[in-house]
Amino acid sequence: MSETQISSILQGGYHHPLSRQWQAERQLTKSALVYPIFITDNPDEETLIPSLPGQGRRGVNKLIPFLTPLVERGLRSVILFGVPLADGAKDETGSQASAADGPVVLAIKAIKKAFPKMFVMCDVCLCEYTSHGHCGVLNADGTLNQAESCKRIAATAVDYARAGADCVAPSDMNDGRVLAIKKGLLEADVGHKVMLISYAAKFSGCLYGPFRDAAGSAPSFGDRKCYQLPSTGRGLARRAIRRDLGEGADGIMVKPAGWFLDVLSDAKDIAKDVPISCYQVSGEFAMIHAAAEKGVFDLKTAALESLNGMLRAGANTILTYFTEQILLEGWLDEE
């Protein structure tokens, strides 16, 4: 055999199941998974979300019993989304987003008491708490007031940090909010122990429907295309990533994940020295379930292949609703 012919023989390097695993630059592990949790202001609520298969909203009294078996099977991190249902919980400025008796603050304290080592992330946005459903404070013409929005977002992030959150993750996409949050954390003397992960590359699109059913966060008018990135805006995403790194972000998030693997790869290239996260959003999760129900493919196989694609593109951590099944059904347990 010539040298060229010898170098073309590849199959021996991945014939065995273990050697196939060795081909991965990153292994999918339990510690890479972050489970999104919807927490409501009704302490005893436990309601399934029809458009989000197997997922539900829970009150703080139901939270620890639900999480306990997941923690026992290796859950290391959650991200909390508040879902206010009470009359008067929503107003023009989202003033109740970080209320001391609000669902997120109460959930942070409950989780940290029950599971002190749990890494608790908090999504920081106002859309669930504003009467208009947009991600900030509005001007008279319906556009976002950047200064007031950043002020409210930063105050909310600081309140979550003071309650015990390990990470705040602003998803509102207001210009300047990362800098405002970082300054707020430092002034509150918690900047040294709270991670700031920016949803720097969050795109508008059709994949958020089940989430909005769960969180009750659909805008009452218009849409979010003027502040979430256009799906064609790869260059805008790169600019936003660089901007947020310059403002003090400790990590970068790409959302949605599966449809933007090129941006995820860009993020890893631009932000070489910080962790890269991605969010497999509700629409992606629901599509995989729907296709599996139709017999297009096996659910477990498709789910794991989708997550490995995100790791391959550059993700270090993945926010996914599949976390529950992966842990409880032992999808990552060694055979």
C-alpha cells in the first residue's frame, strides 16, 4: 500500500463503541445540561403545558418534590422563569419581576435551601410581568425605552442575585443591559460571586410558541423583531457577542440553538475564553416530539443527536427540556 492509501483507512478508528466516543471533541455529560423551570405565583399549582410535551408550570410548594428525583439522578443546574398569574401582577414596567414574595425569588431561596450545591440560573426579562408583554419599558410610540428598560432589568438581576442566584441571564435584548447589570452587581457587592450569561445572540422567529403558552408572555401588540435579531443576521449576532463581552458578560448564549449552529460556532470562535451556552427552545423540543410520535425517528436517538450537534458546533452547556428524560430514563448512564 502506498502512504496515501494507508492514510485513507479511517474505519478502524471508530469501529468500537468507545473509540467512536473518543472522536468527539466534547462529550455530552449531565453537568452540561440546564433544565428550564416555569415557576408560578400560585404556590400549589402543578399544570401541564399541552404544547410543551411532558413539561409543566409549578408553584414553589411543588418545586422541591419535583426536583428531588432529578437531583438524585445528577441534575446540576436549572434556569428559572417566573409566571405571574395573580391579578395585578402585571403592569407597564414589570415592577413585580423581582418582588420579594414573587415566584422567582421564592424559588431561588427554596432551591438553595434544599440543594445548596445546585447552580441556579435566572432568566432576566420583564415580558412575563409587563401588561403589554414586551421585554422592557415602552416609549409613547410603543418602542423600547432603552435607558428605563436597562435600569429595570439591572434592578431585577440584582434582586435575583441577592436572593441567592448563582447566575443571571438577561434575555431581553435591550442595548446596554449587560453593562447596566454588571455595574449593578458590583455596586451590590455580589459581582464577585454571580455569573452573567448574556443572551447575546437571540433571534426572533416562530420557535417560541410553546414557551409563550407556558409563560403567558406573548406581546399584546406587534412583535419583538425590532429588538430580537433577524434570523438572517449572522453579522449582527457577531457584533452583539463582541459588544456583550466588552460590557462584562461572563458567558454567551445563542437562542434558538438548532437553527443557528453557524452562529453557535461563531460564538465559540469570537468568545474563545468564556463558556458558550445555547437554548434548545420550546419549538425545537416540540418538533422532535411530534416527529417521533409520527414514527419519523426514535425520540431518544433524535434528541441526543440534536444535542451532540450543539456540542459539536461549540456549546459547553445546553438549556433543554429533554433534561428530565435524559436523567430519569438514564440516557447518559454508562451501559
